[in-house]
Amino acid sequence: MTARLDLGTAPICDFDGTMARLDVGWADLRVRFGVRSIEELWLGERDDDWSIVTEAEITAAADAQPVEEVMDALARAERYAVLTNNDEGAVGCFLERFDKHAAKAVVIVGRRTLGGSKRDVDRFATGFRLCCTALQLPACDAAVYVGDGAYELEFAGALGARAVSAPLIATSPDDEERL
Ligand SMILES: [Mg+2]
């Protein structure tokens, strides 16, 4: 038997690849937008394209497969925050499916709140602090962060948080595209 995932009482959690696995056709969207990475959309005035991405994410969230270990750990927490590069609406759509979770999510900091990618270290820190405040944590170093991307675990660790790898860590470029 493997040990239960321990995220403490008030963790901060990434969404895609961590809480759920969204089946979004990223390759088709990249071709459609003429970009090598969806993150490139931040470089221009691409609001219409972001709307298309959001629609695809919300559709995927409606029947996305949950990552059971993480969802179980969040169910044991008192409250939690979500810090994600996905649209807030996709997280909301996913959480609606899980009664005991929706009320515990005190804040969802997604790309609309961030106004850019959390792969930017300063933007990550800003979003992280919003989560800590909503969770009523005294400081960032009291936080636990769980995510599937190496970059976010590094950023959270640099802020003094305990960084926990999601059970299914991103291993392929398409996993990394998970926002
Ligand atoms: Mg992720």
C-alpha cells in the first residue's frame, strides 16, 4: 500500500495534470492559431483565440478524469486554493461535479486573474500570495503547493512553500502544454 498524499489542511493546487486531466486538443489549437505553444497567445492581442481556448477547456472540464489521489487529499483538507494557467471557468465547471470540494475552494486564481502566464516567476508569486491571503496563511512559507510541472514546484519552493509533485508528473511536451 502506498502512503496517502499529504497536502495538509490548506494547500494550493495546480489544476490540469494535478487535480484533473483535461482532454483538450492542444495540437489542433496550435495549428489553428499558428503558434508553437499556446503560451505564445500572450504575446499578441489574441482575446478571440483565448475565448476559443476557454471554450475547449470548459468542454473538457465537464468530463475530465479526476486525479483521485489529489482529489482525495483535497477532500481531507479544510480548505484549498487553485492556482492555474487555465481559465477560472474550467475549474469551476470541474468542481461542480464534486459536492464536497466546491465549498472548500476558497479562491481560484486562473489566467484571467493573473493576466498572463504563471510560468512567469513574478506573476506566479503574485498569484501565490493571493492564494495565501484567501487561505488565511500567515506567509508563503506556511503553504503547501502541489503541481505537475517542474517549473511551478521550483517557484513554490523558492517562495518557501513545501512543494509536492502531483502523482502523475508531466513527462512529455504535450503534458507540459497542459496549462
Ligand atoms: Mg498542470
